[in-house]
Amino acid sequence: MDWTSGSIMARKGVAKGAPGARHSLTIADQGAFHYVYGPYADPVLEVEPGAVVTVETHDAFEGKVTSESDKPTEVLTFPFLNPQTGPIFVRGAEKGDALAVKIISITPRGPQPVGTTCLIPEFGGLVSTGATAMLNPPLPERVKKVVVDEAGVHWSDSVILPYEPFIGTIGTAPQIEAISSLQPDYYGGNMDLPDVAPGAIIYLPVNTPGGYLYLGDCHAIQGDGELCGVALEIPATVEIQIDLIKGHGNTWPQLETEDRMAFIGSARPMEDAIRIAYRELVRWVAAETGQSESDAYLLLTMCGKVRLGNMVDPKYTLAAAIEKKYLK
């Protein structure tokens, strides 16, 4: 039996985790992509809880970086990066609920070499940026195109990296703001967390009627921190299943896998991001197990796990997790 039969989605979802009607959202269906998360765009698809949706996404550059001779500063227009497919309207979703999004599969889409990574001036974890101003000149621009297939990520003639796909940017609309799709926050967004991968379920807070689910920015592989600011960006075909949890109450994203439960925080400085994640996890563990918050705090001091998503975006993202075997 699939582990998700005992998940929060199956136990508390309106559809009880059962797959419902199937839908498709193609590049042609999408039309114009979105570069902000907000409640003001018209939904491109409206679904009932339980819907299974096949979604086509662009890479973070909307396909504009086509060869290794391209210079990102010449072909890209900041801040129009990280195009998002959506929004998807979920019937019955209201503020205080959560959308449960099960990630079923992520497949590279388009002609090879389908993967793109690059160095962009004043962007990355080891260079000066607009927020960390230095006098030293930026690193030279560089683009690397990579073949990605079922065998893996063909980094070079001698190195094949594993294909470990995930959704870099996924979230719901804030209640009133329209926020850049380059930024992560309480609604999700550009978290770049490798655990948001096939087999996982992410629970996203609903802040506005319908939830307004956006997603894009899929990656074939990424190390912790997304060090140079860019992972291996791919256009993808993503299959997801969407359920609705009424009155879930969480105000930050929650992530469930077969073995772990995690909360995700985004902030600067980095320690504030992990504080958010651990605070939410402490409160959830206490509520779930019936122990006091101080007991949950002590438990997580012993067995909490931390995963770094990105250390390059306007806000940094970290996840705090506990193995489910300790939730007794």
C-alpha cells in the first residue's frame, strides 16, 4: 500500500487523497506566464479537490537562454524571470484552509540539451550582490547546457549526475500583495527546496478564495543552497494531485514524505528562516502528539533535521524536519 494512504492529505483532505477528475494545463492553455504571486490574475483552470493535473512549465529563463554562447544579461530581462504556470483555482478553498499538493512526477520537456545552468553577474552565494555590496568586479558570465534523460544528468563525458527533479517554485496567492516569483515567503514561492520532489506532499496555506496555486521553475538536480544562484533549470511536464484541507490553520508551508514531516521557513538572515521552520514544527509536533511545546522543543533538539533550500534569493529557505517514527 502507498504510504500516502496514511498521510495528512488522505486523513483530512476533502477528497481523502483519492484521485479525481484529470485535467491538462499546457503551455498553449497558459498563454501569458506570471512573474508575481498574487490574487489578481484570472485563473487558467478551476478544479475540484482530488483533481489530477498535468502541467507544462517553462524553465526559469522562459527558454530564452538557448546556447552556451548566450550572455544572460543580454537575453534576460530582470525581474521577468521564473515564469509561473497558473493560477489554478480550487473550489471550496477559503482563508485558513490548506491546499495539499501531491507531486506525482516531473519529466523534462523539449529538445536536448534540455538543462541550463549559468553564472549571472551579482547573483549567487559566493559573489557580491545588490544586498551585499562590494567593490570587486562580478564574475564573467557563463552558460552551460546539459543533456538530461532517464539515465541521468550528463554533466561531462566522465560524470553523470543523478536525475533528482523537484519543483523550485510552488505556492498560493498572498491575500493582498503581488510578490515577485523570485521570492519565497509564507505562501511558498521560490523556495528551491530539493525535497519538493516526486513522492512528497506539500501543504500550502490558503490566503484567498480558491487558493490560486502557481508552479514553475523545475530543476533536474540541485545541491543544498543552490550555490551559484542557478540550479540545472529545465522545462518540465509535472503531474500533481490537488486536495483541500479545511481549517488546516498552518500559516507556513508543510512538507510530508514517507519518512519525515517538515515545515519550511523563508527569511533573512538565514537563522530567522530556520527559526520559523522549527517554531512551526515544534507547535505541530506538540499538537499532533499531545505533548507540551516544551517537550516537543526538547525532542527536536535531539532529533531535528535541517535542509537548506536556497541561500541566494531575496529571502533564504530552510526546512526543519522530524522522522515520523518519533511521532508517538
